Amino acid sequence: MLVLGGDPVVGRVLASLLDCPRRAVRYVELGYLERPGALDGVGLLILAPSWSSGDRDALLDTLRKTRDTADVPLLEIGQPEDAAAAGSNNHVPWPCRTEELQKRIDAALRSGSGTG
């Protein structure tokens, strides 16, 4: 799993909290996705909180259009109004309890719904 962008401190803390023996989690910045094969073997993209709404919308648009990300499930963490604006089903309100976030991650991995 990759925790993508947002506030770097929050993203790194999230990746540390979620990393466990059954799943490897790491934080990457947005530019990481430009690397060939950047998403090889990635089972879930987690958008870290603290994106500006314009940056978030541009990122989601890019992810939907990118062939490599089309089948990778996406979970977005952010303010409740972000979910309403995006019409997203894969949104976790922030802040949230770690246990709730882990449940939502497990559900996203089971559903396997991609970004597009």
C-alpha cells in the first residue's frame, strides 16, 4: 500500500501506524507516480489528508486517466465536506480512529474497486 501526498508529516505517521506484518505501507510524494512501474504490486492507494481542494481534484483526475492506476483501489482520507464534493464512497473522515481506518482499508482491499 502507498500513502500518497498530502501533508508529509501526517502521511509518514499514517504509513507508520498502518504498516504491519500482513501489509507493507509506505509514504510517497506525488512525483513518485511518474516513475515507470511505480504502482507494480500496490494493492491500495491511500490519499493522505491535507490536500488543497484544487490539488486533490487534479490528482483524482490524473489517477482516473492513468492506465496503471485504473485497477488500484483508492481510499481517500480527509474532511467530510471533501467526500460530499467528490461524491466518493471510498472516503474516511479525518481525524479518525486507527481501528476505523484499518476496517475501511480492509473493505477497500476486498472490494478492489479502482480509481476509474
